[in-house]
Amino acid sequence: MNTKRRRVLIVSFDGLRPDMVTPALMPNLTAFATEGVRGTHSRATFPTETRVNQAALVTGCYPTRHGIVGNKFLEPVASPGKLFNTGDETQLADGDRKLKGKLVDVPVLGEILAEQGMRLAVLSAGTPGGTRMLHHKAETLGGLRLALHRPDASVPAECVAEALDRIGPIPEHEIPTLSWLTYVTDAYLEYIEPELQPDVCILWFCEPDNSYHFRGLGTDANLVAIRHADAQFGRILAWREQSDIGDRLQIITMSDHGQLTVAGAAVDIAGALTQVGFTVGETVTDGADVALALASAGGIYVCDSEPDLIRAIVGWLQNQPWCGPVFTRDGIEMLTHAHVGIDHRRAPDIGLVLRNDDAVNAHGVPGSCQHDSKTYPIGGGMHGGLHPLELTNWFAAAGDAFRVGYESSLPMGIIDILPTVLTILGVTIPGSVQGRVLRETLVEHTDPLLPEVFQKTFTAEYQNARRAHLSISYVGSTYYLERGWVD
């Protein structure tokens, strides 16, 4: 191994809320953040869904540029007659072929590294589609992509076979997903490091997201999952301490979003729309007025993007007690797709967030939301919207490129990780990137003046005297979503 070469390991704790990173629950991650760099003002992108933010991670862009506008969205070429589900590995791979490789509109991390003769490896206990999203061009670029949910769709086949032979069979999936956290850590320590030493590796832990969703935030099962994720991260830190590479391995820890507690039964927006005379279909190409792509947030596609129909539906939505902020492409009622970074051809005609609040659940964890999902139990977890606890994500990093014992309160976000990684590796940042280099976190930062920071709140008057608000922070020309709400 060339120990003089800097490499990067990105460890993502899916869904982890920073307010649950405590010395009691996560001693390894807490100590890591204290000793390295901790970003206390880090933000996800909207919708606060996994594949959206995975795309942001590997492109440095908001959905307005990378095009993954939701976990599900209408893309007629990739998925005729139904919503395109980015969580489905088979559908995602087939859709990318139908799109002639244009699943994502801008360069992704794997491509950028490959142009420099560098390699990306991805190991994931998360959704099969999410694993592909992190490295969807691995087949042509030669990098490793190993999905525990779909080892058959992992590449290259010979490396995957060798890894599984060395580590053993993948355990059965369970919730909380403890054995899978151990397995992907084993795969990293026992195969990726001794055999591949990639320039960048993304290690994706599926917890605490799984236990948040299906057991609830703060439940015993959820706390067990959080502790186990921290213990696996501790194994990685112990290995690095003993390894020849030491702090030449830059470790970036992150989460892709937070979560809220599911409050009450599903709203049934499709049923409510039908009752007032709108027709709802799987897609708007089948003659229906609308198609829905949302849970606690998402959007509504309107047939032919008909302006009068959009206005009618927006007016109806604004009078529903469960309706939060609404966004449209052309700014009907002022708030626009551009404000939240989803102004893309694939975006729904009407962006929508359901109402949420700061209510505390039975386990003392604040934040709850209304929803329209048949997947998660009442009292379970949900994400997607614009509550601060969904938008706030974890960020901490350490290595010889990063400052020691430094805490930054500057706004930052997932879109900043890619340009920062490329800078550390000495790679030119593509012009498509919207994120900024987190220079304030780097040892080579010499400017005593921090970037200018300001905040702006946009407000829209609803027809029923309520108002919708969206708060955004700016660091120079880079923006970060802070909160969206209705009073």
C-alpha cells in the first residue's frame, strides 16, 4: 500500500439525527467529532429522501441539476405507465439503459475519479437502488459496488464472489439491522482495505434509518441499532489507528437526512382528491388529472401541466388542514421549485409538504409529521419534508487534511462533500457542482475571514389567510434550506 497517498472513506449513518449523537449512545462517533472537525450547521437537500441526497453526495448538486427529484418520480422514458422507483435496483438499472446513461444529468463521483485514474468503491446495507445510485456507472468504470440486498447485481462479479467467499454468506435481513452493519464493516476491513485500497470508499450503514422507520425513534430497538452502528464505526477507527495509512485516510462521517415520528393514520390524499372531482392515476398519461408521488412530502403531477388545473389543485390543497408549504414551477402563490432546489424537468407540477410539528413522542424524541404512506406504522419514523429535524444532518471529519478539534457553525451541506473530497485529492471540481469547498474545515485554510453568511425567509399568502414560509441560509452564492412551515 502506498501510505503517502491520501484516500477518503465516507461513512454514512442513514437517517441519523445529530441530536441523538451523544456520548452515552455513540461514544466513538462523539469522540471522533470532538477530535476532528464537527459541522454543527449541516443540511440535507429537499426532498429529504435517501436517493435524492445520495445523488447530491456524488454530484455536489441539488436536484435541479442532478435530476433525482424524489425517491419516486415520473420519467416516462425510463418507466412508462408508472412512477419510476429509484429504490428498485432492477428498475433503476433498466431505466438508466433506456435513458442511454442519462439517469443523472451531471458528472458523478465515480466518473470524475475515473478520469484521473482513481477508483471508487461502494459498500451498502441500504436499499438496492440506493447502492446503485451511489455508483451507478460501476459496470463501465470498473469500480466496486456491493449491495447486501442485491449481491447478484453487484459488480465486478469476481470481486464480489471473492469478498463473499472471504467474509461468508450475507446474513438474513432483520430489524434492527445489526448483523448487516457488522457484515459491511467486515467487508470493508477484511476485503476492501487489504485488497483494493480505493481512492474513495463509501460505506453506507442502513441504521438508524431502518429502526427509526419500523420501530420508532427512541425505542429500545432503535437505541440498540444506534449503539451497534457506533460500535462498528469504532472498529474502523481502531483499525486506522493500527494501520500504516493512519491519518492519511480522511474519514468523513455523515447522515443523509433526519426523521420525524409518524403521527396518526395516512391522510389519503388520493381519496380526498377523488371526492372533490379530480381523477387520480398511476401516471398522467393514462387520462387521469393527477398522479401522486409523495409520503410526508413529494409532489403531484398534473395532466399536460395544465395551468388552470394546477391552480385549482393548489387552491384546494391550501385549504386542507394537513397541508404544509406548496411549491410550483412558475411561482403560483410565490413559493417556487427553484426556492427548494427541485426546478428540473422531472419535478412534479406541484411540490408539497404535509404538516409537521415539534410534538414529543412516547420516548421523549421531538418532531412529528402527518403522512400519506401505507408502509410505516403509527409511531414509526418518516422523512422527506422541510422540518429542521429532517433537514439537519450529521457531519464530522478527521484526517491530516482536516483541522483538529475544530467546530464550525457555518452553514454547510451534503452538496459540499464532493467538492471538498476532490480538493483533498487534488482533483479539479466540475463546473456543474453547486456545493462549496469546506475550506474552513481544512488545515490549509489560511484566510482569517470566514465567508459572508446571511439568511432570508420567503413567504406566500394562502387563500385562507394562512401563510407559508421558507427559510434559507446563504454562504456566498451557496444556499442551504433551513425550514419550511405554514402558520
